[in-house]
Amino acid sequence: MGNKAFDVTALGELLIDFTENGNSAQGNPMLEANPGGAPCNVLAMLEKLGKKTAFIGKVGNDMFGTQLKNAVEEVGIDTRNLVIDNEVHTTLAFVHTYPDGDRDFSFYRNPGADMMLTKDEIQEDLIRDSRIFHFGTLSSTHEGVREATRYAIDVAKEAGCIISFDPKDAVENGLTMERAQALGLQFCKDNFPGHPAIVCTHPDGHNSAGNIHVHIVIGSLRVRTVERQPFMDKPCDWEAGKKHRCTSAMLRHLRVAVMEMCEQADLNQINLLEAQGDHVSEREYWAQRRGQRRLDHANAKLAAEGQQPTQTVYQTELDKLRKQIYAVLNKTTTFEEFSALLMQEHGIAVKESRGRLSYCPPGRTKFITAKKLSKKLEKEQVLTALSQNIQLAAIIQPSSEKKPDKIRKLVDIQANVAAGKGIGYERWAKKFNLKRWSQTLCLLQEKKLLSEDALRQRIAELQTQHDDALAVVKDMDARMVSLKELRGHLVVYRQYKPLAQKLQTVRNPAKFKEQHRAEFAVYEAACAYFKANGLRTLPDLKKLDAEYQTLSSEKNGFYTRYKKAQIELRELRTAQQNVEAFFRKEERSHAVPQQEVK
């Protein structure tokens, strides 16, 4: 699948949260307009962690929509697919916080702009160029945006994205602590009959994530005989005076019961019956915990000595193996390529036996079954991932002609064999080098670079084209950032200029300014920016937008030239290294050893 431009792209609501911020002089509650919306909150935190993100959604063409767009762009989130609706206003939410920390939301979206997003307005390329696609439940509450969300999910699945979902039962499905407690009591009566039990429900504590937790504690001894259930296989499972047995059948029954309860109560749910990700055994879990403690202790000593730790997260051998296999799986399209690249890059052998895959890392003689590593590494899932990679490659590079394999460097067989690689590796490496040398010759003949001087001259020309195009792209980037900053200050200045004019007419200017402290802070910052940049006459917003679009179009053209030069430059440099390596090998093989002088 290769490298993608975005780590996470999210789709959903972008709205204004009005939260209480004290009382006015008349005793009325004062509300503060905060940018909100769970999907964008996730992206904002990811941007702070250094990740590249993008947002898909819709806001109204009003002051709140402008505020939200500026806020999102300010934190670095890509807004190319943030659509502006000229008919429907931006969605608003009024939040009331109770003394116990619980919150009540009142939405003003009948309709709201976020509901008006349509399937045709979604930019597929944005999703396909992302590693993770994230969405919530609010974008599935109305038919139009629900269709758009489902379409985006289908695109993400086709592109092989990791799909992240944020259920919000408390907000969308009316889940309260009282209702959760009632559901827990009924679940306890239905599934643990005859046992004394306590059901305790509480909200989140320190992290305030909005989750509700239901804990069920049962006495292990059954106090009365109960009716036999399908998952009970021995008399001790229903007779009084016997202890509760936690069998595999019982666990499966409880998973099914939880899913059925969620469906009947119209709550969000996940598939509890099928493993979805990595299989981490209890032994591996505790090995990771012990290893992390040892690593933290060693890093604390290094920090005390003024040294920087080189590793902060401990990985078990199985976890390293999973990540190595995932890395190869993400960039291959056939099973043969997958198995060959695993051996080449990591020395991992893969075999199929009775329809099941097993993996053997270097240093082991016994294969590890895929079931012990991850559901994603079993045969069916691996073949599905490879098929998705083929579809993605066809979308990214549509061509009627077969795309040639990427030119790769020749491997140093002698050095690797001396380092401990076996006979199997040597046989594979000879075939690999033969193919790569053939590709190198074909490339040089195609480009008519049949002499060393011609090859060096072409590399120098490409380097100049590459550097010149990159310099122009960086210059245009800087100009676009400057225009963006100017536009942001201009919007704020125009938005709050009436407030500054009103300050001249109020009876108590100091009190008025204190009441609107946040607005005056951004207004004065905009004025200071204009003064620092010598702007006495402010530019027109439409002209600024037109100039930005022109720069963006020109930048895309230069960026295409830069990428084209970069790709050809990499190919020719690899070819040059292959030529040099081949003739060095020829010189070594034809060298005559000197005879000893007597």
C-alpha cells in the first residue's frame, strides 16, 4: 500500500458548543462559543502528537462556520473536504454541566449544516490516501449524511484503511446511568440466576470520557436450584449449593447475551464473537509488562546520568514478528511476493499446511501458527489484504500497460553469507540479483544511457530539475501560509470591528471590554498583525481567495515536476550503484592472486 499522505481522516460533525462561563452582571448565565465535534477533537489531539490529519464535513456559510474553519486550520487539520453550505446554518449545541460532572446536550440542528453532507461531496482520494478512517454516530442520524457516511466507509474498506468508530450512546441513544443500571440488573437476573449479586453503575472518573461503567459481582455459590439452560452441561451448573463454572460455552453465551441486549436497547455494539486483531496470550501479556518495567528502570538510570534513552516501549519477540509481517503485507500484492519479501527483509519463512499459515522467524526451528499471532495473519485475511493492495494500486496508478517492477539495489551475497545467511538465502539472492541486473540494463537501454559519462550527466540534470522545482514549491508554500494567516486575521478583524466601535459608546468601557475579553484579544492581535506588516489598506477577501487558489494550482504543477524528477533520479542512482557493484564483482572474480616470491 505504500506511504500515505494522512495518518487519519475523520468524517462527522463540526459544530459550536455553547458552554456556561459564569454569570453576567444581571445574574444571567453567560455562554462561550467553543469549536466542537468529537471527530475533529480526535484530529486536533493527533495533530498535537505530530500526526497528519484531514477532516470531511460541512458547516454553514455564517460567522460560526468561519470560526470553525479557521480553528480547524489553525491546529493543522487539512480542510480541503470541509464543505460550506450556503442554505443551512452551522450546527449548534448547548451544553449544561451538572454538579456531579454529568452533561446534558441540546442540539440545534433541525436541520444543521453537518446533516446536509452528501455522497457526491466526499473526496474519495482523501480517504484512499489515509491509513485510518474515523467516524462517529452523529453522522448516521439522518438519511442524507447517513448515506454519505456509509459510502465513505465502503471507500475506506476498499482502500484497506483501518476503520475507527466512536460510539456515543449517552448523547445519541439516551443512555443514562439509571438506564444502564436497569440493563445491568436485568442482565444479571437473566444470566446468573440463583447467585447473590451486586450491580454497580458509575460514570467516568478522572478522564471524563463520557463512558458509563456497569460492574456485576456475583457470589460463586448458587443458593437455589434454577432451570437448566442450553449452555449448562452438568448438574452442578444448575443445582443449589454448587459453585459457578466459567466454561467456554458459558463465555460464548454471555457474549451473545451482551450483543442481543445492545440490539434490543438500540445501543451501539461490536462483534464479540470473532477475534478482530492480535492474539496476545496471558504469558505474552505478563512478559511485556515485566519487560516494560525493566526498560523503565534502565531508562530512569540513563536519565539520572543525563543520557537520552534510545527505546521507551518494550516489545516482545511475538510483537516484533507481527509488526515485521504487517509491514511486508502492506506493500505486496501476491502471496509469492509476500513470502519472498518476508525472507529477504526479515529472514521469516512462511508455509501453508492444511489451509493454514505458519511463520518461522530467524533463530527458530518450529513454526508459529497464524492463529497464535493475529486473526489478520490467517490465510483468508492475508489473501484479502493482498487483493485490496491490488485494487489500491490500480486506483493510484491507472494504466493499461503493466507497470514495471521498481529498480532495486543488488544484494552483496558474499557479505550476507559470511554474516550467517544460509544456502536457501544464497539461492534466492542469486535469482534476485539476476532479475535486478536485467531490469537495470533495460532501464539504461530505454533511456539511451549506455556510457558512464552519459549516466552521470543525466543524474546531474535531474538533480538540478529536482532542486529547482522543490525550491519553487517551498516558496509557494510559504506564500500560501502567509496568505492564509492574513485571511484569518482579516476575518477576525471584520467580525469584531463592530464590537470595537461599540466600545466607544458604552457607559463603562472597562467593564464592557472585560466581558468581551476573548473577542478583543483576537481583534487586537489582528490589528497588531496589520501594523507589523505595514497594511494600511486591507485587501479584499475574494481577491485573497483567488490569489490563494492560483498559487495552489501553480504549486501542484511544480510539485508534479518535482515528483517526476525525484522518481527518475532515484531509479538512475540505483542503476548507477548496480553498475558499479556489478563491475566491482567482475574485477574481484578476474583478479589473479600474486605468487609468493622465493
